[in-house]
Amino acid sequence: MRAFFFLMLAATSLAQSSATEIEIAADPTRSKAIATWVESNLPKLVATYRQAHQNPELSLQEFKTSAMIGRELEKAGFTVTTGVGKTGVVGVLENGEGPTVLIRGDMDALPVVEETGLPYASKVEITRADGSKAGAMHACGHDVHIAMVVGMGRLLADLKEQWSGTVVMIGQPAEEIGRGAKFMIADGLFERFPKPDFCLSMHVKNDLPVGQLGYTAGWGTANVDSVDITIYGKGGHGAQPQATVDPIVTAAHVITALQTIVSRRVHPIDPAVITVGSIHGGSKHNIIPDEVKLQLTVRSYTDEVRKTLLDGIRQITTDTCKTMNCPKPPLVAIDEEEYTPAGYNDPELAKAAVKLFGELWGAENVVELPPTMGGEDFARYAKKLGVPGLQYRVGTIAREKWEAAQQPGAAPLPSLHSALYYPEPEPTMQLTVESMANLALGLMAR
């Protein structure tokens, strides 16, 4: 048996039905070869994971991690380029005619002091730009993703007889700040290297047990925008408000009015979020300040809803300040550097992956997950080229821990970005590499 796919021309956008009909046939010979390879190489995969876990690097500081991935891919026969998108690494392996598949793993850690108590816990301490000290930890599972990239590179080289085409392996920087994919694309990722027909990635899941895979077809992650607002007033004595223009009162009206954008301007079936996460103004009980600063996070899926939200924020803030007689218009700044586009999982590719995973590990171990309003910049690759993309999830929690957490009154499992989160290394790495290998090689089957 072999994988096959049909490309159909369609004038639909990625946000609608897929323009690609895809079927991946399970091949027992190929799957057995993958399973045998992973089992014999599992100690090395776990060692790579632990090395990454003990040596975390923050966004755009992934120099040692990138170099390590580059060395390992070169050993496997890839043509490797480092420094792509500042600290990214790209490895290309050509193996005859066939589709080109991009496989991405992100590399950056978080400024978190690890509290897991693991014997291989991170003890890394970093110095911030302001001179303060902080810990560093792979609290989002990027250590697993790093080991996946290295493991997949070795597997693809060793199992060349099982596939035909081109693989583009990516060690991506700066996912945690939403900039890495953008930097790599701007640095000529799709001009300097083969353009993919499919884009694949996986992400660890903190609330799925080991042995389970999760997926979301269609919208999976959200557009993420950061908005900074400065409201200008006329300061003065708190006992003489009539002689001032109070920016705090104005900000209160703005915050309340902003909530009507989602409830009254966006269609009820379209997800949208406007959250004011920070408000700063004033210095003392009896002083009305000259200005107030707000920080917002804005989430959506479609470009149309995103525009409605951002335009509404500008309009309501400007008009409210005018109504309150502010001395000058507000400053509404949308941070395009931190913008992350919504992640769209191609429905046909997701359907094919779910069928394949179900045949290999049982349908009961392939779990449909609801969309999230969190962000993930993997979406940029497929969106840029208009090709099918898929990011699926891998369960990482020991079964007994997961079952205990399901009991009434039990404490929830540590979330991603928690100082207490960690995956079970052996079963996590085994399923991570096996699932990605079966998916990628299925798309490129001889």
C-alpha cells in the first residue's frame, strides 16, 4: 500500500473548505520499520530531550540549541544552514521525486524558575536586560520539540527506502514571543530553501495522558494582537476635579465600552476576546494624573473579525476621549511585531492524520480537542504559501497522574508555562517521533 493525494484547484480560502483532498494509507511494513527504529533509538531520543531540558535558552538566544540541532542534522546527511531568522536552523534532505514536507520544532524556553524536582531539572540562571536575574525552563515542552527534530532527522536518513521526496527540517526560534516564524520567512525561508507542499508540527499537551494524540480540524489557535493605549488628561488636585480632565474616569468609560465590541459588533458565532490586562495611572490618593496607560490582548480567528476588533478599539477610545474633553487624542498603538496569526489546521490533512493515527494506536486514543484562543506562530508557514498545514498534540502525563487529576476535588494538572510542568520522557518521545514519522513518511511514501 502507499500514500496518495490529489490536488484539486479551488477558489476557496484556507478559512473555508480545504483545497486539497488527502488520503494517507497505513502501511504495516513502514509502520513496523518506524516502530523498530524508535524502540532501538529511544535512549538516544530521551538523552537529547534531557540535554535540551537542562540547557534552556530564551527567545532569540537559542545559539547552542541551534548549533546542536545543526550538528545532528549534518551527521544525518542534511544540508544545514544556521542563522536563518536570527537564530533559526534549516536542514534539507532530498531523496528523489515526491512532495516536499516541512517539519517544524520550536526551540525557545521561558524565564521560569523550575520547581519540578527532576534530577535533570534546569539550573540555568539568566540576566535580563535590566540586570535582574531570572531562571530559564522549558515549561512549554519545546525540549520535546527539539528532540523530535533531531530524532526525525536521524530516522529519515536511516529509513530512506521508505519515502521519496524532500524534507525541510526547521529548528525555529522565538515562538514564545510570536516572532520566530516571521523572522525566518523574512530571511528568505521560502526563497532559499524548497517550498513545502505540506507543513507539519506537533505540540505537547499538559492535560492528555501519554499514549493519546489530540487534534483540532479548522481553526486551532487564534490571532493574537497586543494593543497599548495612552489616554491624556489634565491633572490636578483630587479635591478640585472640575478643574481637571480625569484620564482615570475616561479610561473606565473606555474599558466598559470596549466590551460592547464583542457583544454588539461581532457575529455571535464568531469567537472574539478583548481583555484589558493592565491599567496604570496616578501616584497618590488625592492627585488626578495627566495620563493613564492600558495594555490589551485581542484574540480572534478570521481576518475580518480581527479588523472589526482593532477598528472598534481605535474608534471607541478616540470618541470617548473626545466626549470627555481630553486635551489631545489618545494614542492607540497596535504592536505588529507581537502579532501572531491564527492557526488553521487543514481539514483534509487533519482527517487523513486522524484516520492514520486511529489505525495505528486505536481511535480511542485520538482525541478531538476544542479550538483555543491561545496563539502559535506555526500558522505563518502554511498561510504564507497557501498549502495544507497541521499541528497536532501529544499527551505527556503519566496515566496514574492523569487519572488522579480526573477525580472530584482533585488538584488540576500543572499547565503549560508552569514551573511544575514536565512530560514523561520515554513514552512522550516514543509517540512523538512515531506519530510524526508515520505522518510525514505517509505523505511521501514510495
